[in-house]
Amino acid sequence: MKTLIKFCRYGLAMLLLLGAISSASAVNVIVDSSKTWIGFMNVSELPANGGAYQFGSYWGTTDLNASFSSAGLTLTPNTSIDRDVPNDAYWWVGGAGGAPNKNMDASMYVQDDTLAGQTVTFSGNCVSNTLVSPYTVTVFIKDFAPDFPHLQPLQQR
Amino acid sequence: LTTGTAFSITLATTAGDHIQYGFETIGPDARLATVATLGKVIIAVPSNIHVLVDPSKTWLGYMNVFELPANGGGYAFGSSWGTADLNATFSAGIATLTPNSSIFRDVALSDTFWWQGSGAGNKNMDANFYVEDSSLAGSIVTFSGFVWTNSLVSPYTSQAFIKELDPSAGYATVNIITTNLTSTNFSITTATTAGHIVQYGFETVGPNANTTSTPLSTLGKVLVASNAPPTGPLITSLPSPIYVNVSSNVSITVGVTGSGLSYQWKKNGVNLSNGSGVSGATTATLSLNNVQGSAEANYSVVITDSLARTATGNSYLVVFTPSNLSFDPNATLNGFINAFYYDGTSTPGGYATGFGYPTALLQASISGGIATLRPNTSLFNNSDAFWSDLAGGPNKWVEADYYIANDDLAGKL
């Protein structure tokens, strides 16, 4: 799998403003709410506990937590575990009222295999990012080989 | 991802692979009570913008010049051109795209850069007629319109496009989406990137035309607009068959809706010209004077509108000679039943009833100019005492008439 998170340079601007026969294999994708967005959660131990991978599975996007609204696409730390299993010692140190016990890697993505074989540019604008440490958000494009056994974005950062 | 900052990542993907793009949010599971203190990320969702073939926009011209495909097709140069020189113009909201002729207007045939020794064009002209609107960048742009007509002949082609240029990469075309203008309408959509330059319009490609040897009218054109074209010609009335007595005058008028209509009448498929008793051969009404038997024929009319859309109708003219009538299979045949009482003898009894009757039920028909007549079987009904003796025998004597009605013969010998 190839993952690239940087700007790409294009070929010569030979055809100036209107290159008629260029970049036929380049395609732009953006944060389009009309696309089918998929949720996938990878769960690991906390870094302080070694960070070992536990499991990954498809989740509803709202359970990630990720959602579209008139404001845009909003991504926040996961709270569905607290909603569903607030007293479980697997998820919380000591169970009820405990501190978080797992690291949540929430992927909110579009899968579009028609893009394969093209130079894909994914672009957009970050209106705001107020996440506090240790929470982070990254943007990605991922390319899975056809025989890759699991299409989930497992350990592909 | 930082507040107020655009992001853009690019990956050259491999054919056949599975491609995903999106976001990953990583960190410990959070308590509902405190999540608000942990912050959030908001990603802008681009708006959808629909652009049309809008003559009120500023349409620009750009010509890319290539060698002919037969000469390798190499790029020669490109520069901004006046749109009229492309040739691309707007009139009444309709854009007209035709093969380039401004080179022929401006450059002598002796210039071998532009002209072959034969006088044919020596370059492939890629004429771009477009709107440039950077405010579209960052949006999902849809460009649509209606193709009123595309009569371009090979090798000329025309297509609609949306292009995206990256100023930070020397204005390279980093995204292009096109569709050929071969359907009645077009619609193309692409996602664009903030900060780029977005262009949309039309690209007409083909050799520079020598309009003396090949007039533009023979090379075709494309008409595109934001609205659908008016309905093509539609025939609303055309009588057929028409009966006329020999040595008479007759007019055949076609009723038609449409605009910019022209007409061509034909006799048995051959174009008619005015003269020799024919007038109105290219009008809505064809007039024939002093018709003789040779005038009996199929008269068709082809109606063409300003967009080269056509409608065709047919009218058969039957010429009668009152003193020497023949059973003309091209006339309209009618059916009628007269029923008489039947007493088992070989002659009919008193008149019972009469009524019009479909010719197919008579049973009478014409095929290949030959009329076939059979005894009537369609009226017999063994449970109806009017038609049957209820013992399996007939109860009426039937006269089946298969005939031509022509009131113009009234008063004639």
C-alpha cells in the first residue's frame, strides 16, 4: 500500500493556460458529503501501556465520532464507548468513573476504486482544529493492493 | 490539520487497487462529560456550483496549435485569441462553434507553416472558448448545457470541459474533465481545489480550414445553449390520398409547426423543381396544373428547420379520368354492408339494413395492386336470429361493397 501526504508537482506547463492533452489521469477529490462515507475504528492499548493493537472493525460514522452538518464535517474524540459501556474495565481504568484505557483510531473515509490508476489529489480546508493533546487528526489517501486481505485502514498511517 | 489552513495531498495510485481517502482522529476514548474540553476539528464541505452556457459571462479565446496528426501531432504553440477568430460566437444566447477559418482569412496559402501544397490546412487547431472563474475553486463545479446541433464533419470534434490550473505549478492543467458534444445535452462535474484557476467551456479541434475549397457550411457547426432547443418541425396536417380529375389543377398543402422552415417536395422520391406545371416545390403548398395520368404519384415533402432537423410526410395523388375509371389501388377503399332478407332462394328478398363496415371485415383487401374479395363470414352469428336461422343456416343475403368515393366525379360523364 502506498500512502503519500504531500503536495505533488505536475509536469511542465507546456500547454500554458489550456493544456488540451494533459493530466488525463489526474483527478481531484474533496470533502463531498454526497459521497458514501465509511467509519472504521482501530483500537489499541494506550501508548503508556505499550500501544499494542487490539482489533479493528467497521463502525457507524456517528459512533466514531464524525458527522456532517451545515458547519461542515466535524470530528471529535470518541465518546460512544462512554455512552455504551461506561463501567467496563476493558475500556476504562478500574471500570466506572475510570480514565480512558484504550487508544481509538477513528477513520472517516470514502472508498472509490474507480480512482485506481490515477493521480489522486484530496484537498479541502480545515475551518478549525481545537483538539488538545494527545488527540490528533490526519488526512489520508490509501491505496490497497487488490489482494490485501483487509480493506480497513489498519495500521496504514 | 490546522485552523484556517487548506490541505491537499496527492497520491499516484495503482490500477486495480482499492482507494480510500478521508480522515483519522486518534486519541483515547473520551468521557461524554468532558469531551467538550477536548476540542474538535471542523472540515469545510465545499459548495456545489452549477455553471451554464451563459453569454453574460466573459468568454475568452485560447488557441493551441499542433502539427497535424499525420505529421506527428507535436505541439507548436498556444496563445490567447479573440473568440471570433477561434471561430466561436454567441448570438441570442446560443454559442456557435465552427472550424477555424481566421488563418485562411489572414494568411496566404503560400505560407507553408499553415498550408499544405494542396491548399489544405497544415496545422491542427485546438480552439478553446471558455470562462475563467477562480471563485469556483474549492467547489464542486457542474457545467451543463444543451447541444442544439452538432453537424461537424470528421475530423472536426468539439467537447465541453472543466479545467483546473495550478498557479503554483506554472499554471499546469492539473485537472480536466471533458465530454464530447455528441448528445442532446451535456453535464460534467468535478471537484476543484481552493487556490486553483477554474475554466469551463468548449474545445473545438481540427485543421485550419481553407474556406474556398471547403466552405464552412460543408464542415458543420455546433450550437450549444443553456436551454433546450425549440421543438423540431412537426407535421400537423397533410391530406392523403388526394383525388383530382384529369386536366384539373390541384394543390397539396402541408401544415407544420417549427421555426426557420424550408421545404422540398418530391415526386416518387425525386426532388421537384418549379416549372412545367409545377409551382411551390420549395414551399408549404405544392401546386400542380393541368394534371394528367402521369401525375398520379406519391408526393413527399421534407421539411427542415434552422437546426437541420427534418420531418417528412407523404401524400398520394390519385388522378381520375371520369370517362374511363379504373379501380385504383392507391385510392382509399371503403366498406359498406347492405343486408337483405333471405328466403333460401338464389335471389335476395327485401332490404333489411345497411351500414358502413371495415374493409378488413368485408373481407376485402388490396396487396400488390391486386384486390382480393371473399364471401362475408364476419356477420354470421348462429345465436343471433337476425343473421342466422338458428339451425346453422344463414338468415340474410349480404351485399359487401368495396369502393372508392369521389364526389368530384359528380356531374361528369
